[in-house]
Amino acid sequence: MRIQHTLSAVLAGLLLAAALSAPALAAEDTRIRTREEAARHAVQLAAEYGGADSIRYALWEGGEITLQGGWGVYSRSENRALTEDILYGVGSVSKTYTAAAVLKLCEEGALTLETPVAEILPEFCMADERYQSITVRMLLDHSSGLMGDSTRNAFLFDDTDPQAADALLRRLATQRLKAEPGAYCVYSNDGYTLAELVVEAASGMEYMDYVRAALLAPGELADTFAPGGDFDPDRLARTYASPQDPRALPQDTLGIVGTGGIYATAADLASFGGLLCGTELLSRASLDAMTADWAARGLWPEDSADDQLGYGLGWDNVHMFPFGQNGIQALVKGGDTLRYHAGLIVLPEHDMAVAVLSSGGVSTYNQLAGARI
């Protein structure tokens, strides 16, 4: 059964990729009309193939949102439009905010990327003395050697309990490492939850308070929140347990905010990506560190040039296909909660960023749609 599901997903992905690479629409249309139709067609395919109830996208270019729209319905039972102010969980795209927050703290002199985590969090210890070599940077590039994900009680409904993050140090205290710190990169949710604690310790503030002060307020991002934040939960796109069930689920919440708990509108997420195109938010040195291919410094660098996961700091890949194969740097981060799915793509050299967010669906399909846009 698992093999059948995998093959079905691969086939669907290939079909969607082929559909999204189709030629642009009729040449007689104006450029703006063509862009709007092409974008809507791309997200419609992503939604239909992925089984999404709704999907919103936004394109940021040179300092402003130049294109946005959506497909689907806000709710299966409520007569409410799928407007620009609708919020979605961005899932692991939250890690990009965490990486940016850490880099901001580096600029403020509160820490460095090579500071051992144990110096910032004295209560951090493990049943493996190598933990003392884990640096802040290793949390962000997934090379810490942590087992990966020991998360408990994080994926919740209508519950903002932070115990999943608060209890991380206690869980890690009994664990060993699976690799020498810095040896190679393997995706680690625990690494980013630990980075969330680093942000709090180094800043002396709650994680989201620092993110708001250091990133959101300077970037004028007023539509980005965390569970329990000051926003109307009815702005969240409705989510569902199955394709046939008309009953909306309670609010989808993640107790590990810096790992995957942030909500945003498509426009706010695209605008955040846009802020990482220039030095308005972070210095050039920070941006260079963020977009370096840290995975290529691992055990098998000669084999990693075309890897699907070329980790930066907060990015799944810093040379996304097909942009990288055409001499264009493309940064990409995907994210998933229980019911929300997200994709963020940034082209720093071209001052462009696109966000695609959905209720239901598949984050990989959202990324394909974003690449098409």
C-alpha cells in the first residue's frame, strides 16, 4: 500500500510539473492579464492535484506586491469570500523567520553563528558529550547531529500550549547524537525548536515578541502572527478532516512556533521573502551566510551540486531547480502543519518573491505553482 501511494504521488507530481511547464497563455492578451491568468491556472492545478479547499498566492517584486489572488473557498459551509486578508499556517517556513531572527541577534552582538549552544543555554545537556560542540549555525543548517524530531504534543487543535518547546531540553537530556556535530546536514525540527530557545535566551524576550520587534515591525508585516496572538481566528482559512466532511476543524496550532507555528497572509509571507532580497532587514554578511550552500560542506560535497536539499540557513534549497541550472539563484522553503501547506520562493538577484499557501493540498505542489508564477 505504501509503495502504491508513493508511486501515485510521484506520478501526480510529474503530471502537475508537466502541466505547470505549459506555454504561456495567448499572446494577444496584455502582459498583466497573461500573468494573472497564468498564476491562477498554476495555483488551480496545484489545488486540484493536491486536494486543497483553498489556495492563495502573492508575488512581490521590487518592493511591492504586484500580483495576488486565490482559488477555492474559504469555507465549505459559510458564505465568505476568500479575500486577501485570509491567514494560513506557514508550517516550516517559520524556520526562515527563526534563521533571520538569529542572524539579527548576531548583528546586535548578542551571539555569533559559531557560539556553542551550551554557552547560551547553560541548561542544555545531552547523554553524549559531543553536544558541547553544537553551534548556533549547526541548528540552522541542520548539521547539529540531533536525532531529528522528538516533538511531543506540538500538533494541536485550538490549543496554544507551549509545552512542546518548553520540554525540549528535558527530552534532549537523555538522548545521544546520531553524528558528529557539523559532519552532514539532515533535517531536524528539534534543531529549530532549540534555536527558538536560543532566540529567547539571547534576546531576553519571548520568541514572537523578538520576531515582531526585529523583523515584522521594521518590515511593516502586520499580517503575521503566532497561536494565541492578537488576531481574529476567523481570518484563518477553514480546514477539514476529509474531502466529504462539511464540518470545519478547530484552529490548527503548533506549539513549536519557531519550527512551524507562524500564520500569515500570502502577501505578508511574500513580502517577508522580499525583505531578504536586499539589506533593508539584514546586512549583506547575514544574507550571504543565510544563502550559502552549507550542505555542500558535508561528507559528500562532490556529489551535492544538484541535490534537492541544498540547505542554507532557514532554506531547504539555495539552488532550486530549474532556476539554479539557468544561472539564477533561487531560495525555497516549504512548510506543512496538520492541514495547512506553504511554499516560499525568493530570487534575490531579481528582487522577486512568491508565496503560495493552501488549506489542504501539498506543499510541493504549492512550490511548483510558485515556480511557475
